[in-house]
Amino acid sequence: MSDTAAPTLFVTVCFARPELLRWQHASLAHHVRGPWRLIVYDNARILRHTRTSERLRALCSELGVECREVRREAALEATAGQRVFRRRLFRPWHLWANPSLSHAFALTWAWRELAARGELAGTVGVLDSDMFLARDLDPGEWLPGHELAFVPQHAPERTYVWPGFALFAAERLPRLRELEWWLDGPGGSVFDAGARSHRFLRAHPAARTRWLRPRRFAEAPESLRAAPEEILGPEGDEPLALHFRCGSGWDRASREEIFVKQELVLRRAAWRERVTPLPFE
């Protein structure tokens, strides 16, 4: 990728354990070839996690990363779908109990803002806040011949984009702004964040896709819940990314489980010298 190429845009949503963003930033700095930028959407303040929001903003300031606040908007809530909307989307206790719903709203809000600002251009990547690159990535070389790369999620009547790791060649997807991240399915059923993206995929059947796949760390103890995963491309077994999994802590993992997962991920990370271990609260 040339020095004059438009920066690759990475977008992530964070509502808990913002310290993992230091790892993500280090992985991008180490592995992305060419110019890039990271925009972090603060989904903590809307959940009334004020201290987390303050830590997140301080970290983004330290790293020189732009941090934008997710905000309530009734018109956007109403697009969630009948069953999801009836669940009273913005009760903080409900969002904490349902991180998929929280993630879906924040991404929907962020996606609309990015489109309005004309920032869905060039190569756009969507990452979970606990997703880290594991090898060099030049989006200008990795996506030619393809418009999308993501881990497909499968549900009745649909295949959709998992928002944990996805890349889009926006210049070849002129209607990318129409992609939706809500989690509702047919008949008002509820799936994971990104379920409604199947509409975009069906509307663009000619879009060429690189299918990615997750694989549990082979060395992870069998007893470890939500063990870390590697994200693999179709061309082989060299991981493209490392997924901490449940890094926000919504699964209520014990300190011991978090420590084990941390050790497993950092052992594989070429950028581990740039980061510090997670604080245990």
C-alpha cells in the first residue's frame, strides 16, 4: 500500500475493560502495513458505567485515538424490530445482561454516523474490542478480488456478518451504509449482533467474500470457558487475528480464567512487549 493511500479505518465498540484496547492498538501498530486509523465508540456512558467511560477516554487520549460517545436516539431505537424494541432497549440492567443487544445498538449508531460523515470509504474494518491482529495485514493486497472478509454466522434462513472481525472494500460496495447490525431475525426472533446484515448480503449476491473461520486455541485447557480463538483465513492455518473472547467480562469469568486467557494470548502476540498485563479489579 502506498504512502498516499487512504488510511484503513478500524472501528471498535467498548463498554467494559478498556485496557484491552491498548493491546488492540499495539497489534494494529505492529501489523498493519500502510496508514490506518482507529475510532473507538464509547458504549459505557450510555450504560451508566461512568468510571469505565472515563478510563476509556483517558486511554484513547494517551494513545492518540479518537473516541466518540454512543448516545440515545428514539428514532434509531425504533428500527431495532418489534420484539427487541418491546424489551425496553435502554434499561442498563438489561443491556448488561444482553451484551449482544448493547453491541448491536452501538454498531448501528456508529455505522450511521460514519456514513453521515463520509467515513465509510477505502477499507473499513470492524473489530471486537478484544480482537487483535496476529500477522501483517495490507488491506490493499488482502482484499483485491474480494469486497468482504468476515466470519460467517449461520441461523435459520440466513447467513450474516459477525462483527467481531470483518473487512469491507467500501469503494467497491457503494451501498455499504445500508448494512445493518441489529440482531433480530425472521418473525421477530432474536439472534446475535449483526443478524440483520443478511439483508445486505442478499442484496449484493455478486459481492465476493473471503470466508474466515474461528478455531479454539489448541493449548487452551478443556475446562476453560470461552477459550481464546484464532481467526483463520481460507488460505491456510496461519492465524490472521487472536480473539481473547468475552474480554469485556460479561461472562463473569473468574480472575483465574482471565489470567489463563491473558497468558495464552500474549504468548502468541508479536506485540506483547508493547503492552502490560490486565489489571484485576
